[in-house]
Amino acid sequence: MIAHRDPPANASPPRRDASASTTTAGDIEEFYAANVNTLTLQLYAYTGDLAAAQDVVQEAFCRALPRWDRISRYDDPAAWVRRVAWNLATSRWRRLRSGVDFVRRYREAPVPGPGPDRVALTAALAKLPETQRRALVLHYLADLTTRDIAQQEGVAESTVRVWLHRGRTALAALLAETGMEYRHG
């Protein structure tokens, strides 16, 4: 059995080896356990968001870990972790605010819904045979010539002209039923 003896009163404290760690893993675990809830509560009160508070506190502890030998010697290591967590929360808030400002600034103007004429035209086009509908859309909305449509569809140009003629005739009759006048032009 080894007897423990107190050092003489005039003896200087033992020196630590500079290369040896001044703290152990248990030290930071104890520090974390003692401070995580308090810091999270403080940051929750600051941010108003529990998940965000937990995130910034965890990040602050993660940043403290590689510096723990130095931070543990501070008079108040919790103050360092708290400051880092508050800085992270403030940065997060600024990023969110910038994002909201960006959205406000560059938001597209709301597009009004389709008018009654467009609704009637869309409904009438839907009633046409597919070939006639496709020919009308490609010719009038995509500005393709009858030759371009014929090449795309793999048919004779005269077939496209027939589709367009029959499509315009059927469309005029369908729109007349709704009270809308079809103007070819």
C-alpha cells in the first residue's frame, strides 16, 4: 500500500508537461452535461425556435471541442460557448432575413387567372380531333408554317392545310355555341 503524503508548504505546484492534455474527455463531457440545457434555454429565448437553438448550441460545443484544452482554462468556458452560439444564431437570423428580403424583392407579380375567352377557347380546342388541335396550336401559337408542321408530323403539306381548315371550321362552330366569335386572322 502506498502512503499519501502532503507536499511541504513551501513547495511549488507540480508542473504539467506542455505536450500532455490539460483536460480529459470526461472534463468536456461534464462541462457539456452541466451547460447544454441552460445554453439551449437561453438561445431558445433569443431565437424563438427550439430546433434552431439546439442546432446552434450543438455547433458551438462542436467548435469548442478541438480548442477545449485552451477554453477549459478560461475563467468562464461557458461564456465562450455562449458567445459562439449567440453569434451562430445571429448569423442564421441574418441569412434568413436576407432570404426573405430577396424573395420580396424578386417575387414575380401574381398572374391573373384565365379570362372567360381563354377558358372557352381551351375547352373548344379540347373537343377537336388531336390532329386538328395540334395543327392549330403549332400554326397559330408556335408560328410554324404548313411546311414545318408537315415535316414535323411526317405528312404532306396538303394534309396539314386540310387539318387547319377543318380545325378552324369546327372551332368556329364550338365557339359560336358559347357566344364567342371566332376571328380567323
